[in-house]
Amino acid sequence: MNSFLQRSSRPYLQLHSSVSLPEGGATPSLHLVVVLCPRLNGHSAVMPYYSSNSKDELHVRYLDGEDSGIVVVGINRPKAKNAINKNLVKMMFEAVEDIKKNKKVRSVILCSLVPGIFCAGADLKERAKMHQSEVGPFVSKARALITEISSNTAKMGLVETKLAIIPGAGGTQRLPRVIGVSLAKELIFAARVVDGTQAQQMGLVSHSVEQNNSGDAAYLRALELAREINPQGPIAIRMAKLAINQGIEVDLSTVFDSLYQSEVNGDGLISYFWGLNVLVTKKSFRLTG
């Protein structure tokens, strides 16, 4: 495991969003957002760790005890307000690859180690210096980020039109698919910033929770959701995610072809009848694959 992925006992002070692991890996993915968390897993609050060393821009922490199987990935670029640059994207994908190798991991929370900031978007200073041939792959990799859980005080928006540019990293394509074309146009054209409550009403986030005094309401909700998901069958979760994500982009015949391919291999039918047998016999079990 790379040096920046060393396990640490340091609790994080964080503002969070989510991570989407690539399909087909050994680890199911989870999309989560958390806002300013002064403690993690019951630990007391500490000041966040800052460093100008590029290797310290990403930290990975594996939770233990009742939260075993949950990984917290922290972004730490305070001077750049956690803007995404090539080095950060590279480290994120290296982190994801390492996490995928750990079959005990069920859920991932991507967070910020910088109080008051989750991510300022792409690092425009760096992008201005990039050759045109580099921009496409960079944007493609950066598209992995998406928001699901928010505090009601969180602020979010695609405000690039204020700079006379359009949203990058697939923003013009992803937002209409989430909240509809008309509303997406309105938000982007007006460079509007919305809070967590408005975002939930639009369908931009799944949950909007009332902020608490310690500022970690969204994190606690994210952790609660991770605890709900962790006991479930990891292969079933991965395939359900694959079916949902790809299913809305293709026609039904393609979806059923994929289903039948799985059943031809035997895995689908075996799992189906095993599940029915457990339901009927009411046997106790622990899902590991």
C-alpha cells in the first residue's frame, strides 16, 4: 500500500462528498456526503492535518470495530480549497485500486480534511497550463465524484458560467440526468447555488439532514447508511449498482441479455435459489461474497 494510504488513528475534521468505485472490482461502492465532522467513530475532535507535500493531499483510514469494512478517504489541499488537480486524481484512483484489493471493504466515504470546504472543483490554474490532449482524460477521471448526502446548511452549485465557461467533468451531462433538463439549464445558466434542503427537493441529493452543533450531522447519516449496507451481500450490491447505473442508459433488451449471461454462467440462478432456500428454512447466515 502506498505511503499516503498508511492506516492512521487520527480522527478527521472533515467536509465530505462521495466516491464511486469503478464497476467490476472486488469492492461494492457507496456514494456519500458528509459535512464538517469534528469526530469520527466516537473519537474526540482534533485539528485536521495540513501539509504542502503533494503526497499528503490524500489520506485513507480504515475504520474498525463495529464499523469494520468502512473506509474514509480524506482530501487535504487547503491552499487550493481542495480543487482537483492531476496529482489528486492520480492518487484517488490509486487509492481506489488499493481499496478494491481489500475484500473486507464494503463502503467508502470521501471527505475533506479542510474545515468549511469540500471541493472547489477543478484546479483551473493547472488546467490552463495543460495541453489540450491532456484535458479529456483528466475530465474523464474527475467525473467519479457525485453527491448523495448533505446537511441542510451545505451549499452546492455549478457556477462556471460566472467565469464565462461551462461546467466540466460531465456536469452538463450528469445534472440533467439527475434533476431534469429544464431545471439543470436554470441552475447552470444562472450559476445558482442551492442549500441542502433545496438540493433534496430537486433530487440532487438523496438526504438532507439538519445540521447539529458539532457540524457532523451529514457524516453521522452517512455512517448510519454505511452500517445498513455493510451486512448485505457484496456481490449482490455490486451487481445491483451495475444494473441500475447501466440500465438507465440502455434499452431493456440489452439489460436482459446481461442478466441471461450471468444465469448461463450459473452464478445468477445458484444465488437466486440459495436465497429462496434461506428464506424458506430461515437459516442464519453471514454474507461474504
